Amino acid sequence: MTDKPKLPRSDARRRLRKLAELSLLIPLMGFAFFLTPLIDAFTSDGDAAATPIAIAGYIFGAWAFLIVATLIISRLLVAHVPSD
């Protein structure tokens, strides 16, 4: 049975704080991901490079990435919360 070694309380709190700060980046990444197609829609020269299918694929891919990133960060946050 391999138990995780207990970290000193200050190290555990520091790790929890870093994870909480990392979770604040997810909305900023979402803003940047979803702003990109909007900027391209208004600044393009009318080329057929960005088809609606490609834009929809990009948006749903970014959305899926944000969901997975949120799931991972939330699992890490729950795992590192002290149980006392």
C-alpha cells in the first residue's frame, strides 16, 4: 500500500493556491479562443479560406478543450483540498 507522503501544511496550501490561480486562466483562454473567429469574420477579405464548417469545427473543438481542461483542474482541486 503506497500512501501519498504528507506535505507540510504550507506546501499543501501553496499547491492549492496555485491550482486555484490556474483555474482562473480557463475563462481567459475561452475568451481568446472564441474571439479569434469573430475577429477573422470581420477582417477577412472575403476569401473562402474560412468556411462555416471549419469555423463551427474550431468553435466546438475549443469548447471541448475548455470542458476537458475544466474537468482536469476541478479534479485536481478536489484532490488537493485538505480533509480536516
